Amino acid sequence: MTLKVGDIISFERTFNRKDVELFTEISGDEGIHHLTPDEQGKLVVQGLLTATLPTKVGGDHNVLAREMNFEFLRPVFTGDTIMCEVKIENYERTENGRAAIRASFICRNQKEKEVLRGGFSGVIL
């Protein structure tokens, strides 16, 4: 898929306990809220695990990120389904034949509440 300015790429993911456990092991982020369930039996999903949603676009399009920013707006819990919309803000060919890209994103939970927003820029290899 060739990207162009204005394209919106959407996808969703439901986070589960195993996701949090694996990310805890990999990242070392052992905050008590990631290890101890709340009264409803849910764990808080690590912010950077939630932030893997917009980075999926990078993997899908071979983006080498140069800059990423995240604004964490509210917690995500196991069992939450998060929809991420990435909008291509800038896409242009560089002199060396690569493409420079800049995108913004918004992630919302199943209640349509924003949980994360931000942007990234980089080059496509």
C-alpha cells in the first residue's frame, strides 16, 4: 500500500492478562497496578504497551522512527478494546529515494474515550 497525506489507517486490539504479563517480563515495568488486579479482576495495561498500537503502522510500512511522542490520557485495563486511528500528515520522497513520513494518532477505548494520542515521524526504508 502506498501511503499519501490524509490516509487514515485503523486497527484495534483487546489487551489481556497475558499481554501485561509478557510486557512486564520484557520491560521490567513491575508497577503494583500491573501485577495486582483491581476489585473487578483487571490489571492496568502499561502505557508503553498501549503505545505499541500506533507503532504497528511503522512495522506494516517499514518506518524507521526518528521521533515519537505520546500523551497518555486515561488508563487502559485488561479486557479493554482499543481502536487506533493513524493519520498520515506528511509523506514525501527524499533525495536518496526514501520517503519521509509524519503521522498523528488517536486511540480510543470501547466506550469511545480517548486513552492515548500523539505522533511520530521517520523515514521509510
